Amino acid sequence: MSAIATPNRQHVTEIYVGGAADTKTRLVATYAEERQRRFAQDAFRDARYFPHYAPRRILRLARQRADMGHLIVLTGHSWGGDTALRVLRALHPRPVDLLVCVDPVPKSRLNPPPAPRNAARIIHVDARPRLPNRSDRIKDMGQWVGGTLHRRLSGADMRIIVDLNHFAFAQMMHMPGEDGVSAADLIDRIGQVRPGPAARTSLAG
């Protein structure tokens, strides 16, 4: 018995949105750059980074790629989570295959971001450190001003609570949830090879 399968990969565009301090810390920017290098020879996948204050640029790229049939993964950290939710709403009715909000912080209590409606799957990574540091105090100040996004993300398909500090973006991406799967794992699974219409099985002998 022999099996012949023709790969039927889907294009995937990963969009990463940094928080308020990312222009200095480059936590999300560095992560996205590493993803870009990983996909340098992959014609089916790419990763892009944007600061939180560039929603129009993010939306332009997301619309373009969605209209090309790409699967969209939208990941935002801190204030980037606020921006990601606003981009998601503006992208409607185009879908986002996966939305990841990593310890998100809203920008304004008076103008909160919308609840996600057009994401096929949502992950909320929630940092609850036992030993807070300066980054957590910055986050607490942001939540005092803007509130929290827990209610907006209450319908998330997966909530991963981590004992990590607010600036530990890369570690939060790789921290597994209760089922042993991390946000990074799920992102990697998006657009994996699937059996195509040309796949066939032939029996010999």
C-alpha cells in the first residue's frame, strides 16, 4: 500500500502589535523580527510588526492580506491589545483566524475597545506575577487610567494565567495553558499542511 498526498498549505500573515514602551524595550518588535527570519525562505508565511499607534497601517495590511485569502493572526501586547481589538472591529466582516491578547491594557476608560466579534479563536494571556516589578506597576497605572479588558475578553476560547511580569512578552507567548498548549504553539499550527483535493491513496498488490 502506498499513499501520495499533495500539500495544500494556506498563506498565513502574523501581525504583532507592540505596547506603549515597545519603541524602547522592543519586546514585541524583537519577537516579530525573529519570526520574520524564521520565515525568510517560506513563501506561505510572514510576520509583521507595528507599534500600537499605527492602527491604520495595521488595518491596511490586514485587509490586503485577508482579501488575498491569507489567514490572519493578530497579536497585541499591553496597549497593543487595545489596538488589536480596534483593528479587529474595523476589519469586519473579514475574519481573523486567531486573536492573541497578551496582558492587554486599554488606553481609555471613556473610549474602551470593542469586544471581539469576528475572530475565529481568541487567546487571552493574563499575567499575575507573585513578585511584581516596575513593568507591573506601569501596567497597574495603565489599568487605573484605562480600566481592564477582562470583561471584553471574557468569551476567549483560552485564558492562560501566568506567573510572569508584564514585560515578559516572549515568555508569555510560550507559556502553556492547562492543556499544555501555548499561544505560540497555536500560532504555529495555523495554516499547517492539509490534504488537498489531489491527495489520493493507491493500493498495490
